[in-house]
Amino acid sequence: MLTACSGAVAPTADPLPEDPILVPEADAVPNAEVEPVDATREPEAPPPAEQGETAAPTKGSPTKTQALKASKAVLKGKLALLAPIVPLSDGRAAVVWRNFTGVSEASVELVVLAQTDGVWAAQSHEAVTGASTPWLDDGPPPFAVTARSDDYDDDGEPEILVRVRVPEMCPGGGPNTITEMKIFDLNPTLEPALSTELRHLMDAYPEEATKAKVTHEDVDGDGHRDVKIVYVSKSEGVSDTATNVWRYVPEKDAWALHKPEYERWGCDW
């Protein structure tokens, strides 16, 4: 068995489905100039305002060239765009990059951009995850990423949700493919408000894996949506279901795991 190791708001399922929709990264090119991974995919529109509220005007998204120039002011290395640029409801924009730092090392970086007098500049940045894959012969670690924005905690301000699929190797074990999910708060500073694992696959045993379905719903009736994750693990032909609920804590402006049934997987075997 694989182990992990206001008012009432209608429950909403996270529209980011199974791993195949994760956007495969583009190959890095000289000077970090990168074409979009999916030029036909339009960025998602910001969520509508709640009844009685007025949505802040969105100034639009920066171009790839503008985003790259602004991001290179705070990130050193060769940058490759991993997902479409995400416009935020408060007029800013979020960009997710692969930062190539070595022959077999790379990180996933989130940069928030703000516009002043028509000029986009990096306002803040945060590392999402990183990987080192010396067992691979074809360059830096492969990543696949989706990013979107919503007011996930119903506090009137946008957050950024990022899912990233990343390879991992345990000492004495084989390669694994892990899908992580993080939600970043933006105010007053950019910082993780929730970090968890959604899927785990031991590459040598594709029939044995853990997958999860995420919904955002107010489980405790406090007027703020929580995060409910239902895990289904398969091992030796047997399925097991476990549920984790991350409850929103207004005092911390973050989610806290409450009585977990599924423990995050780790290199402990």
C-alpha cells in the first residue's frame, strides 16, 4: 500500500484535473528567450466580484518579453516559461519560470509583477520547488506546471495556486513522479499558505499510484472556503481512500491540516 510517504459558499471543484493537463515545459534556449508552452491557451479571466462588491480593474498581462525583463532583475539564471502568464484581479500578474541552475539542477520560481506607468517590474518572488536529477542524461529536471488565481479563502484578495509535477529519487530506490500543490498568499507579502502533495507514482510500478481530487468548500461554516482533498491509492490491485481537510485559519491567513488521514509520502523506506 502506498502511503504518503460571506455566508455559505457553494463547494467548487478545482478545475485542474489529472496530470496530463499539466503544461510540459519548453526547452531552454539561449539568452532565456522562450516561446509560450501553449500559444493558443488564453490566460484565465479573474473571478467575478461577489454580490455587492466591485471588482478591481485588471490592467492586463505583460508580454513575454516584459515578464522576462522584469523577472531577470530578481532571478539569476536561464529562465523558461512553464505556464501561461496569470492576470490577477488586483491588476498584477503572476509568472512561473523554470530557472536552470546546473547540468541536472533546476528550480520552479513564482514571480509577481506590478505595473507602474506602463512599466512592469518584479514586486516579489518565491521558490515553488526544485529538483536535482543526476540520473537523467538529457539535461535539467523535467517539470510540468499549471497556475491559476482565485480568491480561494474568500477574504476579498486573490491567491495563486500552482501545481507542479517533479521527479524525485530516493536513496536505494527508483525514480518517482510527484505532483505538488501550493497556494500562495499575496498580501501583505508573497508566501505559501498551503503546501501539500496530490499524486505519487513510483515510475517502475505505474499500476500502483496515489491520485487526489481537490475541492474548495466551506466545511466548518465560517464563511471561508477550506481545501478538501480525497486521495485514492492503489497497491497490489487494492484501492484505499483517505481524506484530508485543510481548514482556513483567518488569524494566520493560511490553511492548517486537520486530522489528516493521508500522510505525505517521503523517502522513508
